[in-house]
Amino acid sequence: MPPKKHLANKPKPHPKQSEQKASSNTTKLHEELILFADSSGNLTDFDMTRLQDIVRQAKKHTLFWKTLALGTDSLAETLAQFPPFQSHKITCSDSPGYTLRIAPLPDQLSTSGGYALAITAGRSLEAICQTYKERLDDNITAWSDSITLFNALFDTAKDSTLLLDESGVVLTANLAALGRHAPEGQVLAGTPAMALFGKRFRPSLQRALTSIRPKDIHTEKVVALDRNGQAFPAEAILRKITFSTHSLYQLILHDLTTQEELRGKKAEVEEMNITLRQVIRSVEEERQELREQLSNQVKKRMLPALEQVAKADSAEIRDGYISLIEEHLTGLTEEGASSCAPELLRLSPREFRVCQLIQVGQSGKEISRALSISFETLQTHRKNIRRKLGLRGKSTSLYQYLRQTMPMT
């Protein structure tokens, strides 16, 4: 990645500037500014007020790499040093930093070509994403531990144990199977399992492989072949393990050369088989459950909040929705549920602003003046808010509810 470049010094923004509406051709989402430039690199469309918060001398029809002080002298040099579709860190003297992304405009959007530039500021979501990544890493580690447990049980089994694919080819074999059946210095993976049996027993085992059901256990006395091609009596136990998209087969070979040894091992092997099956099923179920939980949480909490942010035309309302997003993301990455009520995401931007003012203790008349609405209109908003939040009866205070469930902005 190229070295960090410095933007022109950013002037201190006036408090009222944060309340101005974003341009209809720009998008703001957690301090993200979208600029558009033509095929020569001249800025053509952007929110002048917000860009001047970053670059004081920003003007239209100026070269974007000059405006952003990227330290380059041409469009070709800029695209070479800041490749499109990648994130590049750029900083200014009084800011923790900005991220610049450049994307060429497709023909469907601009027949004459051009570029979209996204400038993003703010580290809070990066910190939350890092926490989320750490939490996800913990889940992956737990899953890896389950696989390790399966491998430990699989490899320490005293009887030859093999996992077969749906065509009966060996996928993997434990140490006992390798020591008994694999030629010196070779492995069993890729070998047809039927090659481990005497010819007379292969047809019946092949039929069992194609007809066995997931809950069935096929047991058969057979003659097996060791690594030197010598025959020995064995008991073959075949099970079918069904996953969401495919099936595997577990094949265990009991050596029946000594009947007394068989009797001593039976209980131990049966217990091991049950444990192996439970571990394999548990790993698959936990992975599916984790995927569904994350998907449901994103659909239920994150997407409605993002839609409301896009609709909001006030900085206070956007900041409120962003606080809700942060709270819910924290709830996904930490133990315990978030204290924020997801019902708040159902409120319209105007209703959400009313809740913010109620939360900080403003009276009805103060809220009416702040929002330039009549007191009767405010009362209608309060009724709709209580209905959407599920508050019934005068005994439930909207003020107390918002103080407990709505993040302070």
C-alpha cells in the first residue's frame, strides 16, 4: 500500500453545519462523503459544505487529487498510487484519519466515464468490527476444538476405522487401519473400500453401501485382507452419516481372530462410535445455528437501522440511529443481549427525533418549538410512538422507557 498522504488542513466545523441536508447526489453513512469526478478527474458533483469541512479550498471543476492534496500530478499517477476498489489511508493534521476509495463509473451510470470517490472518517465502527472479528474467531476456535476432539477419538480407536464417500472410496483412515491394511509407506485415501475384503464378500457390502439408511447399522461377518494380502476373519460395521448437502459412511473392521478379544472390545468400540457420531453432528449443527443466528440478527436489527439512516435528513437523527447500530453490533459480539429496544428501529425519523428530545427531558412546548410543529401534532407523534413501542396505559412513562432503552446521543 502506498504511504499515507495528507489532506489540506481541515477547518473547525460550525455546530450548525452538521444540521444541513446532504446533497441529493451524495450519500452520508457514518461520516462518509461521496464525490464524483469526470473522466479527466475534475470534480463535478459533491456536497460543498461537507467537503469544505475537510478541505477549506474545495471547489467544483478542480482536479480531485489536487483538492485532496494526494501528492500526485496526474490522473494516471493518482490511479497508480491509489488503485481503484482498494482502501487507502489519508490523514489531516487535526483528524484521526480518513479512508479514500476510488471506483470508476460503469457505462450504465455514465456513458462518458468518470469516477466516484468515497471518503470515510470515524474509527468507532472499525473498533466494533474488530470486536466482532475477535468474537467470530472465538467461535471458529471452538469449532476447531471440536474437530480436534473428533480426530483424537478417531485416531486412538483400536479397531480399523475408515470414512468413505458416497461412492465407497476411502477419504481417511485411522492409525489402526493404516497399520493393518496400508502397504508400507502408503496411505488408504483414494482406495476403494471393497479392495480391503475378500472377493466373495464384496457384492453384499456394495449393496449395503447403496441401500443403508441414515439410522441403520449394517453388520456382517467377512474375510478382510491385511497389508500383505493375508486374509483374516472380521466383523464389518457400516453406518451412514447424513449432512445437509452430502453423506459419509463410517466403516469399522473388528478383527475376529480372537473371539475373547472381540468380547472385551465391543462395549468400548460402541461407545466410541456413538461419541464420534455425536461430535460430527454437533459440529455441523453448531455451524448452521451460528449462521442462522447471525443472519437473523442482521435482518432484524441492522437492515432496518440502515434504512432509517438513509431516510434521515438531520445529523442528530442519524447519530441516534448510528448509536443504535453500535449497540446492536456490540450485542452480537459480546455475551448478553443489548439493552436497546429493537422496536426503536420502527420509528420514523421525525418520531425518533421526538424521542431524543423527550429523553433529554425537554417539555412538550419546548419540543414543539424545536421542531416547529403544533402541540397537537406533537401529541399525535407521542401516541404513535407509544403504540409502536408497545407501551400501554398511563402508568408506563415514555420518558423512563427511553432513558432505559435508548442510547444517549
